Amino acid sequence: MQISQEHLLIFSVINFILLIIAIVVAVISSRKYGKIKEIDKEKDEFISMAAHELRAPLTAIKGYLSMIVEGDAGEVSTKARGFLADASAVNERLVRLVNNMLNVSRIEQGRLVFQMDNLHLARAARSALDTFRAEAERKGLEFSVEIPEKISDVVYVDPDKLDEVIANLVSNAVKFTNKGSVKIRLVNPENGAVRLEVIDSGPGISAEEQKKLFRKFYRVESTSGKTIGTGLGLYICKLLIEKFNGKIGLISGEEKGSTFWFELPLSKSELKAS
């Protein structure tokens, strides 16, 4: 079958038009992407600025609340102590929110400074128990820690950053569990690793939501149908644990409670000792 010059010319024109269209689409997409990146950068800068402005007054509020509870402003009644404890818990959540807002952009841009050191994970778990005990008791929850006598638990991490991860997991467990219990448990799942689990008897999380849970800005609906939080906490937990060469996940089911966990490699000094 022979193709006439007219057909070749038509094909050439069509191909040329398609090429022009492809170039135009590519240019428009590039400009849109550039604009989106610019907007995203401005958003990150605004969040960072707002978080910095919030940090100082929140720290001051925390300090004054602590002084009042300790009696520096005079005797405090039992009822007033309860109100102050609630105010302190709310303030702590705001502090964690501000830290999350600051940390997420720093981690993503590689600007977060880590002060690495050996840490006994058991000590960090007991510290979390002390921090959240009052809040759990106010909700009538059974709150405990389970640590085997012979546990290999020394990890090489940034202690402050790992405390933030544990606080985030425990805070979520206490917040979303209305009755029953919350437990922090340590185990050695295999040679060379240690695992921390936060086990709750809350409403549980569906398989569909579990797939999205550690994504940036994803938020789970509470049992009342309200969406709670910023969707940054678990995302930052994942970034930090992976930074420490670990892994993080959960085991859950609707109406079956949840177990959030992370595993970290044992430090070289711990491995030598064992």
C-alpha cells in the first residue's frame, strides 16, 4: 500500500501539533508544580514562624502552672489541683503540637540536629509512665509498664527525640481509650533488637485506616465522629524511628484495641555485653 505525499504531509502536521500540545502541557505542568512548591515553601515558613512564636508563651504557662501546683503562690485546694492538672495536660499537648510543627519541616529538610547517645529504653518507658499517670488515672484507666528482669534495652538514639516518640504513642493511647487499660511493654523480639509496645483497649483502627495512618496530615476519626489532632505526630514518629535505623507499626482491629510498636537495634556496647 502506497502512502501519498498528501497523507505524509497530514501525518507530519498531526505529529507536529501533538508535539506542540505535549510541550505546552509540560510547560503548564512545570509552572503549576513550581507554584505549588513555592506555596508549600511559604506554608512551611509560616508554620515554622508561628510555632516559634507559640513556644515561648507555652513554656511560660507550663512554668507558672508548675509553680502554682507546688504552692509557690499559696496553698492550693484539692479541687483546684485537679483543674490545674487538666490545664497542665492541655498545655503539654500544645507543647507537643508546636514541637511537631517545628520538627516536621526540619526533618524533611535535613536540618534537625541529633544528639546521639546510648539510652536504656526501660528508663524512657518508666519516665513516660510517670508523665501520663495522672491523666490516665483521671480517666479511670489501668496504666502500667511491663519490663522483663533480663532485658537488653540499650539503644543508640537521640534521647530527647525518642522521648517524643514514646510520649506521642502513649498520649494517643490515653486520649483515645475511654475505659480499660493502657500498658507500655518491652520485649526482645530477636537477637540484636528491642521492641517497645503501647497496648490499649480503645476502639481500635480499621484495616483501611491503618494503611494511611503514618502518612503526613492523615487523621483518624474518634468514636464520636470527630477528627482529632494535626496528623503530624505519627508521621514524625515514623521519620525519627527510621532515622535511628528502626521500624514502626501497629496491630489493631475495630473494637479490639491497638498495639503501637517500634523496634530499634541494640547499641554496639549492648551487643558486646551480651
